[in-house]
Amino acid sequence: MWSAPAYLPYVQPALTEQAIAAAERQLQVRFPVTYIALLRQQNGGYLRGTHGVSECLRGIGPQFPSMTRDESWWRPKRARPGVWVPEHSERLIPFDGDGHWDMCFDYRKSGPAGEPAVTYVSCESENEEPVASTFEDYLALLDDSLASDIRIYGDVTASSVAERMAAKFGAPEPSVDSFSHGYGQWRVQLPGQAQWIWCGPNLVPAGFDRQGDKVVATQATALQIPEDPACRVLVSVTDESRARCLAALAELNLDARGQPASP
């Protein structure tokens, strides 16, 4: 469920039973079992899947973003006169959001010890929307950010695939960006507007941080797609260039597996 590499400033210290108990006392709820199971793997951070604008899961700990900081604008401890507040806001516990919007555990029907629903709250629009009946159902709704990537197998690297694709299309030399994601991602600009190919490795640092204009990555590594360890390179393309990319990979005799663009 977790995105690799982990953005380390969003990951809390290793979860303890004491931290869980203290957070539940503070917020006066019992967290879903599945949520706690995920935090035992990694205590917060970016998820591999997204649902609309939601792409993170807050951990339990002292640093931002954390469940226990409880900083949403409409929550009881921060609500001010004139600020819209959802009904029974004390039973809505945000697990992702930036104040303008929040994705929440909703205990208003289940009670504080029950299995909460998931509700989206928009402070700016002054409305709320039901998302899922349970947290497990919410996780099932997430769109896998890597599902549409083309997977490349064999003795290749992200840079070699990008260079061969650029030569195939007569495109300029690929550019590389290591700052955005914590690992090198090569970009090939194709002829035409908004025509791009991005190539990145499946094996990446397990975690990274940004210090000024530099990226500091861990020596430990992790797979972006751990269920497919044989995959060496992930290729992401715009819809307009997907068919051309798949055809070019076949002509280059690269072992590429991916679905064609949706009609």
C-alpha cells in the first residue's frame, strides 16, 4: 500500500502500543484495525494509491503530519466563530488533508469504539460527502498510481531505455530529475504537444529527504512494485503517446508488458 521510496519527513517513529493508546485517549476513538496494521508497516506517509486529492495516510507521532496534532480548521480545538463546522465534528477524525479539505474517519454512526465510515470534508465548500462504509472499503477504492505503467524486463536500466527511446523517435537527449521523487527519473520529449515518456527504476531507495536543493536517500532499497520483482524499469506515458511507445518498445526488442490506452 505504501509508495516507494518513502518521503521520510512524513514518516513517524516506529509505532508503539503506548503511542496508539495515547492517541486513542486524546481523540476519544478506537482506530480501525486495518489502519493500525498499515502503520505497523510504516508509520505514515504517501500511499501507492490515490483517491481524488487524497494520497497520504497520517501516522501517529510528534511530527507533521500526524493524527495527534489535530490541526484541521474545523476541529473543536481550532474552530473559530464564522468558520463552517460539520455536524458532530468531534467524531470526524482526519487522516489526510490540508485544512481546505480532509479525508476523515467518521464515527458519528458507529460510535467511538465502532468501525468508522470514511467521509470527505471540504471546509471551503462547506460540505461533506460519504466516501466508503469502512476504511477497508476506502482502501479498495484507491487508484494504483503504477497500474498503467509499462513494465520492462531483462538486462536494462531506466537511463538505457530512455536513451534508446529518444534515439528511436529522433528526440533530444533525455533529461533526468532526481529531486521530485527521490530517485532518477528520465524524461523523453516526443514531437507534438504534451507528448512525454518517463522512465524510472523499479528498485529505488527505501526512503529520501530533501535538504535545500539536494536529495538525501537511504542506502537501503525497496521495490516500487514489490509483487513484481523481475520488473526492472517502469515507463509512464501520456495517453496520446502510449500506442507509439508500445510499438517502439516492440521494435527495439525490449520485453515490455503494458495495456494499450483506453478508447
